[in-house]
Amino acid sequence: LIPFYQGKFDPLSRNEKIFLRMFKGVQGEFSIIATVYGDKAGNLEHEVVHSLFGFDDIYATKVSKCLNEFHTRHLREKLKSMGCDKAVLNDEVNAYAVTGWSDNLIGYKSRSLSVALKNTFFNHFGWRIDNKKEFKKFLSQIHRWRFKAK
């Protein structure tokens, strides 16, 4: 958020200013995960998987090794056609495989890939993101803000 605080994105809307005030003074690295209230089930879980992939290099390496065992060329091409950058394809494939395939990817989904990546997630973190009780417990352990656009 530093570039925003430095004024490099000017002018900011009223809601953007309110949003930035919420994080003023927060120290260290952190991830902001945003979803729309009442949005499709699984979107928050999907974004949490992205965050964990981005913050945990060991987990990201395990995911990459797992992905190397599967043929994902067509899936990656479909994701690129949907606007995904090449640099985030492992992250994106992982997030969909672990939390559920979007309607655009139904023809590309792989049960064996999903099982392998869900097991990679569980073996690394010790809980299952598709288990509502375990996911709620995880959410209770992280700092959360609720932002309502005005």
C-alpha cells in the first residue's frame, strides 16, 4: 500500500481513502483479501489459498512439484485466455483445484489433480480448506476488518 500512501495514485475516491485509513500503521508483510459480501460460496477460500501460496515459499514449492506430475497445458492455456498472467498460473491452478473449479474451467478440471493438491495443502498446513469448521477456525486466528462501501 506504500505507493497509495505516497500519493502515487491520485486522486483517491472517498471509499479508497477510508479503506487505506484502516491499514495505516499496520507493520510487516500482510495480505488483503477482499470479496463481495454474499458472493459465491468458495470465493473467500479461493483467495485465502492465493494468499497462503504467496506468503509461504515452501508451500508454493510443494505445489509446483505436485503440478509437475500432471499434464496441465490445456488448463493453463484456458487460464491465459481468461486473462491470467503466465507468472501466476501455478497459483491459479492450485487455488481452483483446492477450492473448486469455476464454470469456465469445468471442461478442464481434473479430480486426480484436485485430490493431489488438496492433500498437498492438508499435509503442509494440517487442516482442510473445504472443511467449514476448520476454515472458520483458521479465520478466527487472523486479523479481519470489515469494510462497507458508502
